[in-house]
Amino acid sequence: QKEVEQDPGPLSVPEGAIVSLNCTYSNSAFQYFMWYRQYSRKGPELLMYTYSSGNKEDGRFTAQVDKSSKYISLFIRDSQPSDSATYLCAMSGSTGFQKLVFGTGTRLLVSP
Amino acid sequence: EAGVTQFPSHSVIEKGQTVTLRCDPISGHDNLYWYRRVMGKEIKFLLHFVKESKQDESGMPNNRFLAERTGGTYSTLKVQPAELEDSGVYFCASSRNDGQPQHFGDGTRLSIL
């Protein structure tokens, strides 16, 4: 069983829709939770990160962590075609951002 | 500020040959990480340098892989001899310290024929 599970998609939505991306994990030692965006032929680009449980908002993006359920989410409001990319969740333990454990990524397609 | 830079962007070699990948981290970042993504799988950790010292190399697959970071600046990852299963995308990331998230380069796409 993988430590981090993520639906690979693709997830297709119309422009303006609210997008929900999710990951589940099995290792209760994870304390740091990150979302990366990756465009084709590019490296992962850090979108947001949170420590422990709770919500964090940055513009159109909201990250949520529910440690009791071992479940994290990324919400994208008013989605744009430029949001079309692969979204990767990543996690690490209490020592900080070392040794990230990634999900497989969810491919998102936002149509005009 | 320049980002993490990786060379080459793509390398195609034959099984049994040697390949060396290079990573230039963001200036001032003491932490440097190597990751790999093989086809259809998730990105997986290979190793972590703090300056020139290997902090964690638990993800290195076998002794055909050798990572160095002389002088604590750029890093190289050598694969010798390359095998078919080594094909994938090799990413490098860096961070200023453990309290900061990692920033990734665009990767080196390695194809072993």
C-alpha cells in the first residue's frame, strides 16, 4: 500500500468551476503538507503548504488538512484554463520539509 | 533570483553506459535533494545533502548511483552502469533550511536504450 494515495484523474471541469483535489495518507507521522503544480515538461511548482491541521487560503486556492481522517484537500475557485496542469500533494514528517513523500498527481483540465 | 537549474534537460544513452546529471541549487540554499519519477509512478526521494554532507541517502536504489556535492554548491548524480529501469525523470530541489519548503528544478529526462 502506498503511503499517499491520489486519484490520477484526469479531472475535467468548465472554466469558472470550483475544483476539489484530494489526497489520503496512512502515515500518522506526517506533519507538513504541500501542494505542487506541475505543467508539462516542467518541474513541480510550490503552490501552498500547511503545518499540521487546519485551513490556509491564498487567493483562489484553499488548502485543508484533516489529520484525524488523514485527508488533505486543495480547492481552486473560479478555475481558469491556465490552471490546467498536474497537481501533486506531498508530505513530510516532524523533522521539517525533508524527504517529501508524493502522491501520483491529479491531472486537471479546465476547458474555456 | 535564479531557480534550481538542472543539466542536461534530456539524456539518451545505451544500457551499460555512464551518465552524469548536474544540479545547481538556488544560491544560498544549503539543502539539496534528488528525487526520481519513473513511468507511471510517483516522485520518490533519493537523497538529501546539507551543504557537502549526505544527510539522508535512504532512497538511493543501489550502488550504481553516486551523488556528490563538492564544496556545498552544485551537485552531480552519476549512474554507472546505467540499466533500463533507471529511465525516468530526475528532479533536484533545494531549500534554505529545514523550516522552508523545497523548490524544484525542471528535471532531467533520462532514457536508457
